Amino acid sequence: MPRESTLHLLLYATAGLLAVFLTIHVALHAPGLFYDTYKESVQRESVRRNYENFGWALVALLIVAVIHGLVGLRGILLELRQGPRWEAFVNFLVVFLGAYMLGLGTYTLLTWLGIMHFGG
């Protein structure tokens, strides 16, 4: 695992990136900017078009959100208990959950966008 100072810096950087991504997300649904009404902005066709145009941003948002959440969770869990075995368990848990969430999230986005097709 990286040093604690590096993880804190990563936590702050991802918080800033989340603020930027979420501002863009809210702007996409704000009436008057891209759509006349909020209801129009959440229609399936509008959402699909946004995902197709900003799919890269969704993957970036997924990565940033997962990293931010798991680094924060790691910090909380390490404050609850201390010890080398507990720290090793928490580090393993964070890496496992990160891989699982990124894999599942990426699969979901790529499947929904029609880039990947599995099954019949």
C-alpha cells in the first residue's frame, strides 16, 4: 500500500474530480441548458445519447468514485482498530472490493452502451 500521505492526497484529488464530474452531471439535467425541461433530460433517448457522447466520462466517474470511496472506507476501518493483521485484512478488502466494483461497473456500462454483448 502507498504511504498514508499519498492516500490522503489521492482522497483530496478524487474529491475535487468528483465535484467537477458531478457539476457536469447536474448541468446535463438542468432545464434551459441542454433540454427545455427536466423531464425531457431523463427520457431514455436523452440518457442514452448522453451516455454515448460522454461514455468516457462515466468510466472516469466510476473510477474516481470507487477510489475515493474505498480510500475513505480504508481510513475509517483503520481508525476503528489497529494492528498489523487488521491492516492487512483492510488492505486486502479494499483492493478486492475495488476490483469487484470497477469490474462490475465497467461491465454494466459497456453492456448498457451496447459495446459488449454476453449471453443470448
